[in-house]
Amino acid sequence: MILKGFEDLKEFLSKPRNIVIVGHRNPDGDAMGSTLALSHYFSKKGHQPTVVVPNEYPDFLHWLPGSDATYRFDWQNSQAQKAIKNSDIIFLLDFNALHRVGTDMQNSLEKYENDFAMIDHHQQPDDVKYMYSDTEICSTCQMVYQFIEMNNDLDLIDTAIATCLYTGIMTDTGSFRFRSTTSKTHRIIADLIDKGAQNDKIHNNVYDANSYGRLLLLGQALSNLQILPEYKTAFITLTEAEKKKFDFQKGDTEGVVNYALSLKDIIFAAIFIEDTEQQIIKISFRSKGKFSVNKFARTYFNGGGHDNAAGGRFDGSMEEVTENFKSLLPKYIEELNSSYEA
Ligand code: 5GP
Ligand code: MN
């Protein structure tokens, strides 16, 4: 755990400030939940917070309280730039390095003259003035709860804050099932329910909001699944043509990689998704046990993340990426076979 400049930050925030709060590109439940929760909290403390979202995020997160008041850096660029320019400090949530917001926004953040504060649970964080980094914590939302706790402000958590925090903890823990889910996580979740988070509605809004197209796309993904039992590995591919065929919307492929990991005896899963707009193959990796997909993604696919959930990218064709991926596995055969004991 790194806690840097906390007392100075507290002092800085003892006066009303203009605060910009940023999450990573392609926001997930934890990025949206944590940025919105922190924004609601700062409003209650008398600050003027603005959440700037790098790009589009899935429909199943648009219901989050405060979502309408955010600026999108890509299509509300002048408002977003203005908020950044007028801010006294920028909070970076749920990411560890500036390039995770995308090139355009990264360029604009690199020119920023005031200080950054980071609250994040990814490995190898960039060094900024104020930092709260802990790779042991399941989600940035849990960290925001603990940040509010460190400020002795748990009483300020209302229904909106509780709802946002619950959402990010739920999505980043795979609904409270990953190893990162601790008794403390459950105690925090219990408190968030007491403070107004409606657990059944949150689960419904996030997980039971599928379009028919999304289910058909999942069907396609599952029929593309390949299993490599000797490496306890399974992977899925989705081409741009397949995405188009089923009317792909942002967020439709979220969680699909977990189906590969749900196979008995599979401990390493990947999904390769063609993205012709960015001209890359976007990759998600998941693992069980000791095999670090963070390390794997960093070493071979320009990415990173956590030990059991990471992502990366590949410049080339679907065929090249899958061949490349398969050619890497023999080197890890022992590690893969001893990674996880059920
Ligand atoms: P997902 O596979 O759900 O997109 O991401 C899983 C985890 O890996 C998340 O914590 C995410 O922040 C991280 N991640 C995904 N893609 C990348 C990437 O391209 N670079 C890095 N450094 N991390 C990534
Ligand atoms: Mn997260």
C-alpha cells in the first residue's frame, strides 16, 4: 500500500476547490462507480467536482446516479478541456498510468500544470503528488470508501454514493466471488446496503440489461471458443464482421472472457476482439491462481492490469494474434499446470 501526501491533500481540500475526476478509457463499473461516488462526496464537502469520462461507456452503466452530469472528453471536448483548465486538482481513479485515458486525453493531461491525486488498485502506478495505491484491494470503489473513512466522513455516504460504490465493488469482484473479495469487502458492502444501495436493483440494472443482439453475439463468441487442455487454456475470438452482424454495442463483450474461464480445469482464458477503428486486436486475459496475466500481458501484449485480470493489444490480424498466443504457451506449461488447485 502507498499512501503519499495524504495530510497535505487533506489540507489542500480544506478549502472549496474545483476538482476534475477522471477514470480510464473504456470505463467499466469500477471506473464509473468510483469517479461518480467521489464526485458526490466532494459536492457534499462543498467542492465543485466535474467527472470527465474519456470515451463511451456501456448502456448498463448509464443509470448510475450522476452519470448525466459528466463530460465526455471525446464528444464534449471543449467543456471537458474547460473543466480541466479551471481545475485546482485532478483525481485519477482506477488507472495507474496516464496513457490509460487514451492518446488525446493523455496529451491534454500531460500539459496540466496543477497536481494530480491518484486512487487506484493496479500494479506499478505512475508517481504523482498525492497517492493512495493498494493492489490488494478488490476495487477502486472499495478504496474510495476507505478514503472517505480516512477522512472520518462515512456519515456523508448517502444513497447515491452507496449505489455507485456498490456497483464498482460488485463488477470488479465478479459479484463478490474473486479472491480479492475479503471479509472487509463484505462489511463495506453491508454498510453500503444500510446506507441505501439497493442490491437487487443494482444487479438487475447491470446484469439483466442484455439486448437480444448481445445474447446472439455471446452465442457467436461461444461457438468460436477454442480449448487447449494441455495448457489449461481456452480462448475466444470475435471479428469485426461478427460484431457487426449482431449489432455490437459498447459493453457487449464485457465478461464474455469469463465463459472461457468457467470451463472445468481451465485456469487461463483470453478473448481477442478485432477493433478496426483503432486498428488493433483488443485482448482480455483472465486466470485462476498464481499464473499472472498482468505479467503475461505486460511482456507480450503491451498491456497490464491485475494478476488474475489484465488486458492488452496486438497490432496485426486475428490469425497472427492467435498463432502468436499459442506459440507462447509451451514456455508456461508447468506454470499453467500448477497455477491453481481447486
Ligand atoms: P478488461 O479485460 O476487463 O478490459 O481489463 C481487465 C483489467 O486489465 C482492468 O483492470 C484493466 O484496467 C486492465 N487493462 C485492460 N486493458 C489494458 C491495457 O491495454 N493496458 C493496461 N495497462 N491495462 C489494461
Ligand atoms: Mn478497478
